[in-house]
Amino acid sequence: MRSFALYWTLLLGAVLTGCAGYKLGPTNGVSAGARSVQVVPFQNHTVEPRLIDALSTALRRGILQDGTYRLDTQGDGDVILTGIITKFDRQGVSFQPNDIVTVRDYYLTLWVRITAKERGTGKVLVDRDVSGRATIRVGNDQTSAERQAVSTLADDIARKATSLLADGTW
């Protein structure tokens, strides 16, 4: 009986101290929604179409979901988020079992240079390269598989970019 009480006491202590470092709300010291972000459509320096729309949509959705900043769609945000899509790459990962030339699965990687500046001062808050990765199974139609994976790539980059904005040290 005594070991049972000790067990529950230790368990309760672990649960209560496990959340001691948790902070509710934004982690950069700014209150939620105090500043706004304007997402400017990125430049696409690749030959792959449809990347700009997918990335812009994913970034706007990520900012809304995070809640640290308000999304400004009227063009007067406190922070202006711009970027350049620099590279889109596909790399074969696995091949057909009976045909070592035909690729079955690809890694798709998208590299983006993200820049966030304060509108009023021009101070650069974020200027980093961010990459997103997705795996696709080609099947009979590689184009359709890649088209579906573009949103996954954009979501991966948006998650990383939103984290840079929300948790930045600036």
C-alpha cells in the first residue's frame, strides 16, 4: 500500500512539473494579434508552374492558424513577407522491382528565400532559405502526382516560415 501511494505521488509530481516551462500564447513577447503581416506573392525563379498560388495560400493559412499575427489583406501590414522560389527538385528514391531504370517514388524539394521586413522602419526581421519536402508515388501519371504534392510542399514551407515569424528573436 505504501509503494502504491509513493507511485501516485511521484506520478503527480512528474505531471505537475512537466508543464512548468510551458508558455501559453505567442513566444516572442508580442501579444497575439498586436501586429499584422501582409503576404506579397512570391517570385518564381523555377520552371515549375502553380507554385506561387499554392505557397501564398499556405502562408496565409499558416499565419491565420498560428494566431501570433493578424493577416493583412489590404496592403498596410506592419510586417511585409516576400520571397523568391529559388529551386524545385525531384530526386528518385525507389525504383520498380523489375526495372531499375523506372522510378517509382520521388522526393520533391522546394527551396524558398523568405524575407520579412517591418513596413515602417525597413528593418529585416527574417531573411532565410527555407525548404519543404514531400514524397510522391508516381504510378501512371507523374504530372498529377506532382500537382497534388505541391500543396504538401507549400504547407511544409508555410509551417517553417510561420515558426520563424512567430518565434523570431527580433
